[in-house]
Amino acid sequence: MAVLPILRWPDSRLTTVCAEISTDVSGLAADMLETMYAAPGRGLAAPQIGVLQRIFVMDCTWKEGNFAPRVLINPELLWRSAETATGPEGCLSLPGITSQVSRATSIRMRWTDLNGAICEETFTGFAAICAQHEFDHLNGILTLDHLDPAARALAESAMI
Ligand code: ZN
């Protein structure tokens, strides 16, 4: 396992649509989890370490002492609630920037796990926000892309 450097915006790899995965990515997933915990963060998508493949990791509760690592390969967004909420989001690729992003409060996602099993789950609360944020990364979308031009310009000027 290795802690890998995290790319920062405006690296063009962060705005690229990632490719479906058809190979074993257990080594990549282990590196991504280690990199996420070291950052420290609660989610990390492969393009953030320069790997343009559809995989992200998240652990929404480890900072509260409850380690629950998840690896989502080829995730699909099956459903999102009509109800949305706007809240502050940071991103490891946008150090110093917190953006107010509107997200569905509940989503349903399907993905493949490291054993090749198809998983499906409804995420709510912080997990729903985190999963949507990381899923966006796989499509080359950053929190900045959710902002109107004035808010985006302000956010970009706050980049460390
Ligand atoms: Zn991010």
C-alpha cells in the first residue's frame, strides 16, 4: 500500500470522464484508502490520484472513530430524491475552498465491490452527499462546477 499524491485543480485529469473498470483493482483500492485516510479525508476518487477509472472509496464515519471503508467500482446512480439540501463541501483537490453545493438528500447507487459482487444501497445524510461528490469526480465534475459564475470566481480566488 502507498500514500499517493493528490492532484489539485486545475489539473486536466480532474475534469476528464473516467473509464469503466474490467480488471482487478484491489491494489489500487488499497492505495486509495490509505491515501484518503492520510489526507485526511472521507472520500477519494481515482482521478484525484491521476487514475482515470471509475472507482471511488469513502468512509463517512472514521473521523468519529468508527472505521467503515467502502470501495465502489463502476458505480451507477439509480435514483435521487427530489428533495435537495445545500451545504458546505470541501475537496482534497481544492484545498482551502469550501463551496455551497445543492445535492439530493437521498440517493440509490449500484456498484461492484472488490469481490466482484453487485451491491445496491440507498444513501442518506452525509453518505449521500459524499457519494454524489465522489461520483461527480468520475465524470470530471468538481464542486466548482455546481456554482454560479460569481460564486465560482470567489471560490477560485480562495484556492490555497
Ligand atoms: Zn472531491
